[in-house]
Amino acid sequence: MGLQAYLTLAAVVFCIGLFGVMTRRNTIGILLGIELMLNSVNINLVAFARYLGDVTGMVFAVFTICITVAEAAVGLAIVILLFRIRRTVTADQLDLLRG
Amino acid sequence: MAGDGTLALAALLLHATAFLVLAVAAPLRRLGRPAAYVSILAAAGSLGAAVLSWRAHAGEAISREVWTWLPAEGQTLATVGVLADADSTMMLVLVALVALLVQVYSLGYLTEETAPALGRYYTYQSLFAFSMMGLVLAPNFLQLFICWELVGLCSYLLIGFWYQRPAAARAALKAFWITKAGDVGLLIGIVLLWRHTGTFDLAELRVLADNGAIPLAGLAVMTFCIYLGAVGKSAQFPLHIWLPDAMEGPTPVSALIHAATMVTAGVYLLHRTSWLFALTPDVLAIVAWVGAFTALLAAVLACVQNDIKRVLAYSTVSQLSYMMAAIGAGFSAAGFFHLLTHGVFKALLFLGAGAVIHAVHSNDLTDMGGLARRLPQTAIVFTIGSLSLAGVPLFAGFLSKEEILGATLAGGFVGPFVLLIVVAFLTAFYMFRVVFLAFYGPGAPAAAPAATGAGGGRAAAQGAHGAHPAHGAGTPHHGGEPDATMLGPLWVLAVLSVAIGVYFTFVHPDPGFTSPAWLMPVAVGSAVAGIGLAWATYQRRAIDAASLAAAFGPIYRGALQRFWIDALFERAYLLAILGFSRLIGWIDRYLVDGVLNVLSAWTVTAGDDMRTMQSGRAQDYVYGVAVGLLVILLWVQFG
């Protein structure tokens, strides 16, 4: 399989993630969508690293994974705090910044 | 040569030193009389230096001492220093002499001042003498202008010496602003001339003028602008209105600044630059006509004044205009000659008037009368001054006045000549009106200060508070002859007036033109006629003053209102300033503020309209980001 297939896969995963972020009402679902988008980026990085014979992309992928973990931890903590305070995790109801 | 310039410089710097000492050493200044002694000592030394310098420059000798000032782009923009020649040193002597005499006189005149006020007075006096000498000796226009402004400042400070009095404060401001109007013209003229020729230096300009190297195009505008400065300073129509009000200052100040020296600066300037004005005969014609007209106007006004100082003030305006007329006719030396003699006898008249005011405690002629019995010496010197001013032979003003008349005639100005002859008649009349009313007529009513209220209108009211503020409203305390510090200067000036008159009766200087033989009898005749009319009206009472006034009905009534010139200025000033202020106010309120108000209103409504975009839901923002990204991608791909 060529590079094209991996890139297509990454694009599909990215779009699925984005769709999830935009449509899910549950904040945990949104966080999952973000995870998908980040992982699509990882696929991209690894694919290019493999294709170009350069390990830099893989190193970046490891970085991204680390950051993703941290992001997930912080994100989930925020969701838990939100639930404690507002008794809901539905994104539509969290509109404190409405103009 | 250098030594001669140094003498003139010494005369200048002595006053500067006195001023600096008094200005810096505040404890000394507050002592009053010791401060006065410092100033007088400097003035005496200055007079000595001035006289020596004058003797050294009597002929054609000219000495210049200049130092570089304002270096710009590798060359010198201006210099400071002294330019001593026959004219400037003669003027220097006049300034030094009158300054010294006035300072001595002030010791006796200002006895009722507090010590700090006296110190302040002498500080200003020293500054004035320094500035005036700097003006007289200026080797270039720039130094001249700076000193010109400095004397204007001193004039302001000394007119407003009794600044607690609203009238004095207002008169000081009026003098400052009105002369400033002319000064702006002078500055513009100087700068234009510099653009035109590339130099401020009088000597260099003179060489250029003599070689015909000054381009004539536009020169008339420049000389006219310079003339405007002289109009303000030397109180020519229509800017003459400040000088009578300037009489709110102490009388010695009037004698020094507003009779003998500062107000003559304009005449001096025109004399000093007469070679420049000679290139623009049109401007000279204006100078002559305005001079003759102002002379007549002021002489008429002087006839109706009841305040002794105001009579002298209008007389000064009139005499300055005389000099201007001669300069306009192209014979500036005649004008300068009259400037010198006038400086002596007008200072004498003012100081004499000061002695009268000191004794009577009123400026008002109606409070005076028969003073010759109480003040015999003052009466004599005042009469000498009046005879000089009237132009009676053997007195100082005689020959100089006749020279001016001859000059206007020789210059071909018949109209101004006729006006000036009328003025000569009026001059003799109003001066001897004062002499007969104050000194030789019947005695004044006993309760003099109380009489001022009913004494007659506005002039009387001004006279009442124009006298000594210390006890102007106090008991009618009638003093006798003033003490030696006041009488001494009076006698010096009186003797000088006679000596000058006698000297020039026998030694005729060459005026540079020939006058017709009938001129002298006509001039003397008009003066004698004026004296005769005054004698018949105010001494013999053969002619009723009221019916005399009625004979000149409209002129008399107009003159009482100063021909509405002051009122006109006031109206115009109010109209211009208030109108302009209202316009500016409207612009500020409706244009500047309006734009800002509209802008802020727009901002508020725009914010109100756009706030609905902010839903506050995170997913909407993500949606916006995604769509934006998509648009950018499509644009990059296909745009």
C-alpha cells in the first residue's frame, strides 16, 4: 500500500473526529472526537516518516501521544468538575459566555 | 577704536549689572533705598561712560564690537554687541541722562512706597535702562528686536507698578497688547528682510542699500512691516490709544519711558534705517501723512483733557508724530534732532507735573490753580518746559520744530505741513492752558480732593485715582515745594532746555535742506498765537472757555470721547475675540465633540448588534473554525 492509503485513512479519521466534536452533545463524546482528530494526525506523521525514511515524524508522534494523554487527563478533570458544579455535562447547556 | 566701543558697552553693562545684582540679591532689593542707591550709582557711571563715548564718536567715527551668537550651519546667524556712532551715542547720552535723573527724582517721589516695592521699582528701572541702551546700540535687527520687546516688557511692568489698582493693571495690559500688535509687524518685516538679503546686520544692509544691491521687489512690504512696529511703539494712529492710559504708572516712569526714551524707539528705528526707507518712497509718504494726521488728532485731544498727565501724554503722541512726519518727508535727521530736544523738555514737563501731583495729590487740573505761589521753582521749570514744547525761540524745541516744518515742506508734503502748523498752534495753546490753569490762574477750591467728583466727568474720576494711592482719598494735605532729589533733576533739565535752545539759536546745524524765509515767522507766530489764546482764555478770562468749546461744537464733543477710537477698538476687540471664541466653541462642541459622539454611538450599537453572534456554546465556535478552515483550504486550492 502506498502513502495515499494512509493519508486517506488519516483524513477519514480526522473527519469522523471533527464530526463527533461538532455534533455530540455529551462533553465526553467531544473529548473522544478530539482524541480521534489527534490520532489522525499521528497516522499522518508516522506515514510520512515511514515514506520519507526520516524518524523525526515518529518522534513527533510520540510527543503528540504524550500531549494527548495530558489533554485527556485535563479534559476529563474539567468534565468531572463541571458535573459537580452544574450537574450536567451536556455541551448545549454550558453557555456561560453567551453574549 | 576698540576702546570707544567699550565705553558704550560699559554704559550698557553697568545697568545690566545693577539689574542682575538687584534681581538676584533679593534681600538687598527688599531693603528699598540701598537698592535704589545701587541702581542710581550704576546709572551715574553709565551716564559718564555714555558722555565719553559720545565725545569719542562726535565726527564720522564708528566703532563696532560684536560677538557671534546663534551659529547655524557653519555660519553666524546673528551677532550681539554694540554699534556706536554719532547718532547712537547721542541717543545713548539722552537715555543715560534721563534714566539717571528719573531715578534720582523717584527717590523723592516714591517716598510713600514700601521698601520691597521701591526695590522692585529700581530693579525694573535698571532693566529698562539696560534694554533701552541695548536697543539704541544694537548692531543688527535681531538684537534690536529683542531689546525692543524687553523695553515693552519693562513698560508693562512699570505701568502696572501699582498693580493693586485695576486701572493700572488694565492700562499695563492694554499697552502691552497694543504695542505687541505693532511688534508682530516688526518681526515679520525683519524676517522678511532677512529672507530677502540674508543678513540682520545694519552695517551690512547699509552697504547693500548704498550699492543698490537690495532687490526692490517686495521691499515696500518689508519696510511697511517695520514701520508697523514703530506705529505701535511710537503711538501712531490708530495704535496711539495705549499711551494716554499708560499714565496710570508712576509719573517718573511716564517721564522716562512714555516721553523721553521708549516711545521714541519707533522714531529712532526709522531714523536708524532711513537709508532703507529711502528705497520705498511710498511707505515714507504713508509715514508722513499718518504722522501729520496723528499729530493733529493728539493735539486736539490734548486740548480737552483735564488730567495734567493726559495732556502731556497726548502731547507726546503729537510730538512723536511730528518727528514721524519729518522722517516721512525724507529728512530723518530733523526728526532725530527733535527727538533729542523733545526727550529733554518732555522729561522736564513730566517731572514737573509729578512735582505738582506730589504737592496737590491730584492729577486733575480743576484741583490746581495759583500754584506758582506755593511752588515757585516748579512753576519756573514747568514754564521753561512749556516754552520749549511750544517752540518759542531761545528754548530747546524751537529750532528742532522749525526744522521739522522745513523738512516736510522741502520733502514736498504741503498737506502735512499745513496740519503741522495747526498742530504748532494747538501745542502752544494746550500747554499754556495747563500752565495758566495750574500755576498762574486763580487758586483752586479749598477742598480739592472732594471737588474731583463734581469736577467734570470721566477725566476727573481718572485723575482722582491717578494720584497717590496711598492717600488719594485722604485729607487734603497740600504740600509745598518738593525736596532736592526732585528739584535737582528738574533744574538740570530746565537748564539743559535753555542751554540747548540758546546754543542752537547761534550754531545752526546743517539740516540738509533750505527752508523758505517766511517759515520761521509763521512757526513762531502760530506758537505765540496759541500762547496768546490760552492767556486770554484761562488767565485773563477775556474769552469764555465754554463758548470757545461751543465754537468747535462737534470737534469738542468728539474729542471728549477721544473721537470714539478707544470705543471702536474695544468693540472691534470684543467682536473679534468673542466672535472667534464663539466660532471655536461651536466647532469644539459640534464638530470635534460631534464626531467623537457619533463614533462612540456607532461602537455601542455595533457591539449590540454583534453580540448575538456569541452563543457561548463551544461547538458553535468549533463549527466556525472548521468552516473557516475549509474556506481557506478551498481558496488556497482554487483561488
